Amino acid sequence: MSKIKFLIFIFCLLSFSSVSANPDRNSEIEEEVSIGGQDVSQLKSEIDRLEQEIQRLQQEQDQYRKNISGTQAQAKSLQNEINNLTNQVKYLENQVNLTSFSINKTSTEISEAEKEIYDTQEHIDVQKKAVARAILFLDRQDNETLLVSLLKNENISDFLRQEQYANSLNASLVDLIEDLKSSKNELERYRSRLESKKGDLENLKQRQSQEKHAVSLVRAETSSILKTTKGKEAEYQKMLNASEELERAINLEVFKLEDQLRRTLDPTSVPSGRLLDWPVRGNISQKYGCLETNWARRYYPDCNKNKGGFHNGLDIAAPYGTPLRAADDGKVIAVGKAPAAYGIWLAIEHSHGLVTAYTHMSVRALNVGQKVKRGDIVGDIGSTGFSNGSHIHFMVYAPKTFTIKNSSVSGTLPIGATLNPLDFL
């Protein structure tokens, strides 16, 4: 096989469509290609502008977080609670705006990727034509005898120039094909980026819907408190006492159900090892198990001969709005809202059988059936339900023990044989 035929074979292996061409043998082979730089440049400028707006809104969010932290730290009073809820509304509304800018930025990035795909495809088309012309020219030269080549030129100088051009073109043809291959790889990268951005856009739209729902929930809670108390501090304290009694009753109900499951649990069915990542980095405010503290004795079911109260999860405190992340790969198997207990929550089942639950969220980012990867955002830290400050009550359930309980008092509750999360983190 001649060298030129070998190059034709390599060209075909690149899986580009064939191009017919019949150029004049003295025409220029190389062509300048515009990537549409001006249009792409405009898109990049718009992306930069949106990124600046996102950074500005994120700075505002930091201030709202501080405001929420400040009001949560104050004593329980009607005015302090209303101030806290007002700050939460401001934070969530600002988050809706922040997500809107993220949506616009992602949409612009999609347009940029589509433009780059279009321009790269045009560039590839020009490269294909250039390679095809070079191959056709060199193939003719390869098949011509020396005598024919001499007779086709008017003088020996033209013949020598033609031969020099052919030798030069032959030497650069491999580079032309490599450039073509590089352009194809670049095109695939742009296409992959486009698909990724389209996925991001769908997630952002879903998240914004959840954020708007969260705003409505906090507004409804504010309205309910004002309606119940009629704006009077004494009535608020009565409501607070009634809520605390309800919390103790619900904790006892959950404890009895879960304790039966724990007692009948086969230890060999529980996987071992550090199988999970932390859902959030923060301060551990309450550990799992029998806690011998005044708070635990007051709010949780009795344990250790009334010396403590049993806590069925791990409490991790973090600023309001901090992202919560999946502890491992898995699938969302349940979501719920328990106003008198866990607030907004979701549960994920993992391949090793463990089920993890994320509670007290301000925003839930996922729905039942969605698959997640370790580290994916599942929602944001909040203080929904019965909660003293922004935190997550993180629970780990033994395999094949998880279920849900619907209650007219406490909403939808996750139930299962709870395990100590620290054994797996």
C-alpha cells in the first residue's frame, strides 16, 4: 500500500463522511475558519455579568444567615419568633432570586455550548474538505508516471515546483488529519458539556419550585402564629407549652414503634464500616442514644431508669441554608412534612441496605424515585418542625426496617430501626 493510500485509510477510520471535490490543482488548500468569536464573546460577557450578580446575592445570603442566627439565639417570645420567620422569608425570597440568576446563567451557558458546537462543526466541515482536496491531489500525483507529470507541465521549473508542493503537502497531511481528529474530540466535549448543563437547568428549575414552596410554608406559619395568638405574648407562651407537650407525645410514639424494631433486629443484617459521608459539616449538638441531660429528660422518652432521654438521631448544627448532601449513592424512597416533629424531610436507600433520613430542612431539593450520588445536594439546613435552631436531625435505619407513618397530628413520619450514625460516618 502506498503512503497516500494509507493516509486515505486513516482518514476513513476517523468516521467522517466522504466529501467530493474537484479543485484546481494550484488552488489554495488551507482556509481560514472563523469560530464566530464575536457571538461567543458576547455570551461569555453575559455569563460573567450573571456570575457577578450571583456573587452579590450570595453575599446578601450570608447577611441573612447571620440575621437568622441572631434571632434564633434570642429568648422564645412572640416578637422574636416573628422576627425569625421574617428573616427566613427574606432569605428564601433572596434564594429564589439567586436561583433565577443561576437559571439564566445556565441557559446562557447552554447557548454558548450550542454556538460552540455549531462553529466547531463548521470548522470540521472545512477541515474535511481541506483533507479531501489534499488526498485527491496527492492520489493523482501518486498514480502519475514521471513521464506524464513532465509532459503536463510547460517546463521543468513548473514540474519541480509541482513536485515540491506535493512533497510539502504530503508531509503535512498527517498533521491535517490529527487536527481533524482533535476537532472531533473537541466537538464531543462540547456535546457532553451541553448535556450536563441541560441537566443542571432542570435541577435548578425543580429547586426553585421547592424554594417558592418553602416561602409559602414560612408565610403560612407566620400567619398561623399571629392568628392563634392574636398578637399577644401570653397566648404565644400557651401555644409554646402546648407544642412542647405535643412534641413529647410524638417522640414517645416514635420511640415505641422504633424500639420494637430495634429489639427484633438481626445484628448480622446490618453492614459494618465507614460507609457514609457526613451530610453537612457543623457542630454536633446532640448525639445518638440515651442522653443524660435536662433537655433530653424533658423532651425525649425515658431511658436508663429515667436518668436520661432517648435521642434517635444525630443533631448537627449549621447556618440556615447550608446545603445538605447525600451520605452515599442511592435513591430517594420517601419524602414528607411533619410540622409537629421532623419538619420537611426525605429518606434515601443505599446499595448496602442502610437508609438515611435528612430532617428539619428549609428546602427539599429531591422527590421520590430520584437517584443521587454521594455528595449530591438533597436540600438545605433549616428549622422546620419542632426545632431549636438551624440543624439536621440525621437518622440511619437498619436494612429492610424503614417505613412511614401518617398521623393527623404530626404529618408524615419516617419510622425504622434506628442505628447510631457515628458507627458509619
